[in-house]
Amino acid sequence: MKAMVIRKLGNIQEDGNPLEFTNFPNPNLGEGEILIKVSTCGVCHTELDEIEGRTPPPRLPMIPGHQVIGHVFDKGRTKTDLSIGQRVGVGWIHSTCGKCEFCLSGRENLCADFLATGRDANGGYAEYMAVPALFCYPIPESISDIESAPMLCAGAIGYRSLNLANIQDGDALGLTGFGASGHLVLKMARHLFPDSAIFVFTRSPKEMEYSRELGAAWAGEIDAKPPTLLNAIIDTTPAWKPIIEGLECLKPGGRLIINAIRKEDIDHEWLQKLDYSKHLWMEKEIKSVANVTRSDITHFLELADRVDIRPQTNIYPLVEANRAVLDLKFRRVHGAAVLIVGQ
């Protein structure tokens, strides 16, 4: 099958080709797995982190991609309610142990044996992929293959972040960084909390303008001060500066949600500015987001179907996955990037 493959790790240059377009062996089905014929796959910042060595290292060679839409092609001997030809999605969560306290309580995102699609098992930058049937999700008919791909990660992790923010209608919400996940969170929040004002912090004037078009009450630079203190802020950046700036913008009892798989190396300049009385006192909270659960994906797809939430997408053929990754790194993507793999 045709696939884009990570062969080695390293810093991605502007003129680089971090992925190799190649013929790759077709997947073999393991116990409980099904074979999917891939139609589309979203491109995520996590792929950049994998290639540049900021996540637990993938097993090489590795096919990346964890926002996968396709059709069930083969079930082997797996017993499942999924049918041949059915359209399904696959997200970041490839599998877990199913037995620990976290799996048994619906928090399988915290399982010590959590395996990630496209990092610990081959993902969707390929014509076919094998995946446990328990971690596949039927896709609502109203959502196209292109639209639904970013929902498997950017949408689902945004949904989890918004839940962890624990806001009520009328509370002020901040969003730091405004990429694939941020713009979907804004759309969700506008529906779920119609009386809440949403404040967007981003370095990009284009994203500021776009956020206002989607209904943000205010948009400014990362270090700008909003006109009011906020009940919660969701940070999707890889930097430390927004943490310090965000804590200063929270109300007493406010909550900062860090939706990032990693942060850059410690920025001592900014950490030295951390002041307990200004940034942490008055019962402010910091909470990280770790992965997603199956229920996050299922519930977000249901919400997106019900209230017509759709992502802004930028489309690339599979063979141009390197261009998509570079555009993502150098901030040339407006919304979410999606690969067309097959029809």
C-alpha cells in the first residue's frame, strides 16, 4: 500500500521532507482488530512533535496520523457490531489495557498502557490501517469525510478541555492559541454557553479576525490584558509564556486548562516572573489535559452532528503530506489540515 512514513527523527526545516512516500507492507490483523480502507486523515501538531522528538519516541518506521476516517474493509475473525463498508473514525487513543482502575472508571486516557495511533501503532497516512474494533467510532451521515477527520482529535480534545474548564453559562472563557482545536472549542462554547463571552489570545492577526467572525467578544496578543478577568482559560500552545500571562488574567478561583501534549524546554526567563501572590494565590487552578477517552470522541461527534459544528479545513493529497506538515509548522494553515488518502 502507499503510505507516508517517518524514518528518522529530527528538526524539520523549511525545505525539508520529514516523511517518505513509499510502498509499505499491508497491515496484518491482530486479535480484536479490523482493517480500514482510509479515505481522509487529519494533520495534527502532534505529528510535528513526534518527528522533532518532543514526544515519547515512535517505533520506527512509523506511519503517523490519528484523525482517520475510512470504511471497514475486513473484520478477520473479530466479533464486532461494525459491518463491512461501514464508515468509521479512529482517534489518538489506539488501545488501553481495559483492566486498570482508570479503564474501569471511563478514564482510559490515564491508563499506563495507553497506546497512541500513529505513534505506538501505525496510523492513517496510508491507504489501509489495522485498529482494534473497540476504538473505532461510527461517523454521523451528515458530516463529510473531510469535515469529520479533524473532529477525531482537535474536536474531541477540545471537547474534553471545555468540560475540564468547568464553566457555567455566563462565565468568561479565554482561548490561548487559535488553531484546529481552538476554533472548534469556540464554536462549541458559543452553543453550550450562549451567554458566555469568549476572549482569544493569539499572535496571528488573521486568527484574531477569524475568531471575531466566529463570535469572540475580544481578541488580542498573548500578553494583552482582556477587559475583564476570566473564569477559565484553555491554552493550546507549546510555550510557557501563555501560562504566566494566563494565570494573571484569571479571576479568583479561576482555572487554567493546558491542552498540549508537551511544552517547550523550560523558559527560565518566564518562570522567573512567576509570582505566587499575582499568579497562583486566591485558589487558582492549573489542570492538564491528557489524551482523550472514547466517550469524548463519541459525545463530540454527537454534538457536532446535532448543532452543525464543522471545522475550517485545508485539503492536501496524501503525496503532499510533507507540504501539509510544513504549512502547519510555519503557521500557514487556517483551521485544520486534512489529507485526502482514497475514495
